[in-house]
Amino acid sequence: FAGAQQPGMTGQVKEDVISRFAELGVRVRSGEVRFEPSYLARDEFSTQPAEWRYVAAAGEQHEQLPAGSLAFLLCGVPVVYRRADTARIRVHADGAEAQWRPGNALGPELSAALFRRDGTVKRIDVEVEPDRLR
């Protein structure tokens, strides 16, 4: 006599997930992922190095994160924020050398690969200007 059962996430859980991505500054405009963490608090960044364990397509992973960082998964891809003087992104992609690019946008091709979850995008490092944080 449990009544109607809803499979998967409840509305509140979905709302919490969407709200958290908004706080982290993950935005999608015209199919392009941008990182604009204007609602993210400075105190959410780690104060000391830490080990991060997560499960991705390749199974359980772990890596050391430096002090002053914050990490999360986006479409199964690790994203690591670090505070820095200039906003820039480094994308580690399959078959290509990771290079820093100015700004906070992935670009349409990499964004599409991220959404497809095809394994092209392996990791995203985002340097965030501290004055953008709360």
C-alpha cells in the first residue's frame, strides 16, 4: 500500500542537482559549455591538498588535488577548478596535447563531445579569477 512509486530521482533531488551546477557556474549557451562560477563561495575551495576519489567511465579513479582547488564531474568527466589571476581552460582530450585556452568556454566541438560522452574529453582544468567568487 505504498501508492504511486516514482523511479529514479525525485523532483527535489533533480532541483538540488540543477541548483548545484548553477552554483558551480556551469552554463550552456548555444550548445557551448561555459564555466562562470559567480555564485560559488571562496570557502568551498580546499585549504590543503586532498585525494579525490570518483567513478568515471574507466572505473574508479583517484588523484591528488592541490590546495585551493575544487573538483566535480560533468557528464562523467572530471572538472578541476583552481583560483588564478586569469580565467582560462585546459582540456585534456583523447589524441591531443592539452593546451591552455583563454576565457571560460569549451567551444562547440568539445562541448558536443562532452555531451555525447564519447570519451574524447578526459579532463577539464578551469582557472577561476578570485574576484568572480563570492
